[in-house]
Amino acid sequence: VKTLPQAVAEKLIEAGKEFDRDRLTLQRYQAVHAQKTNAAPPKEPLLLYDYQQQAVDQWSANGHALLLEMATGTGKTRTAIGCMKQAMEEMPHRLIIVIATPQTTLTRQWRDDLHHLDLPISSELACDGTQHDWKNELKKAIQRVSVGIRDNLVLYTTHATASSDAFLKLLCDASARNRLFLISDEVHGTGAPKTQRALLPEYSYRLGLSATPQRWFDEDGTTLVQTYFGNDAFQFSLHDALTRFNPRTGKTFLVNYTYHSIRVPLT
């Protein structure tokens, strides 16, 4: 049995350990020392094709909101990372980036892609059903960005988690002191009644990715997605990818192919 003041004091002391100056100094030293001793291979610079840079410029000109309607294989992810980098340069402190995908396998692909690139990411966290304690960890991670211990935070999550009550509450609270950026992969999925809750007005930076952002038989959901992401889209179609030439290789961006249709009668 403890008195209420004693219990509160112990809880505050325990939470305060995350922000103890000596502890933080030691963590920074250990991180730098680990980098020197483990000599990781150098990361790649982020290079964009001309059309990808056009998309980044259009996203910026449209108030940092855009739909990337690009054919599969033309680099939607790399283009989105270009927008991420620009946002980090514009907001060097207190920026929280949420990368939401339909499933955890795509989330891991995003994480792998970012790990290979030279980007100023200072902290990251996976928030989904595979991480049982993500709510507490997310709260701590947001606090570190809010008080300036970390410059930014990249969150890898799914559409389901990004629209959950717990996630929405923490992000809404974080918006008071931080700038929020939503990157929604396969964005047509966020037009559904449950997942559209993830489209918070608190996200001042917005980017939706999909080869086909229109929702089948759901005009209301399609309109909602288009409106939320700025009523503007950058398009790089399959025709563009098959006919435009890559100046680096002298070849088209995608390889030409032929459809062979087979009619199957329904008896």
C-alpha cells in the first residue's frame, strides 16, 4: 500500500528516466561508438528521375498535398521518399512522418528502402499488431521529438492501426507541438468507412500513392480521398512508362510487353 503522492512521485521518476541528461549522453556516446566500431556500409544518396522530381515539385506547389497516380514499377515509393526528404529539410525539427500501408509486409519494404538511403531520420518505430507494446513506445517516441531530443520520427504502420482510437489520440495530441506528415500507400484503401478515420485534419503534409486511386463502385470514398489529398494528382501512366525514354539508359522506363487474351466461355 502506497500513499497517492508517493505513487505519483515514483511514476514520474520512472517516466523521467527517459529524459535523464546523463542517460541521454551515454546513449549518444554508445550510438556513435557503435557506428565507428561496426563500420556500416555507406548509404546511397537519394536520386530521382526527372518525372519523379516533377512530382515532388507539384506536391510542394499544391500545399504539400498530392495523389501519386503512377504505374506499378515507376517508383512511387522513391518519389514519396523525395517528398519526405524535402519535408525534413523544410521542418528540421519536430516532424512526425506516418507511413501507412495495407499490410505489414509492405511496411517492412518501406523500412528496408529507407534504411538503404542517406536520409536525416533520427528515430523510427513500427506501430502495428506485430508490436504488442507499440502504444507506450509511441508515446515515449513522440515525447522525445516534442521536447527536441530527436529531430523527427518515422512511424511504420498499417491502415487499420492508423485509424484506431489509440493511434489517433496520440497523433492528435502530438499535433499541438509537432508537424504531421501522412504518407498513405495503396491510398484507395483509406476511402473505406473504417480506414477513412485515419485521414486526420491535423496532417499538414499529405501524400497518397496508388496506381489506381479510384475506388470501385464507391464514388463517395473516391471523392473523399481526392479532396483530402488536395484535389490534385501527378500522373505517370503505363503508356508514359512504355514510351518515354530514360535519359540515363536510353531505354524506356518499363519493358514493352504484349497481352495474349484467352476467351473462356462460362457454360
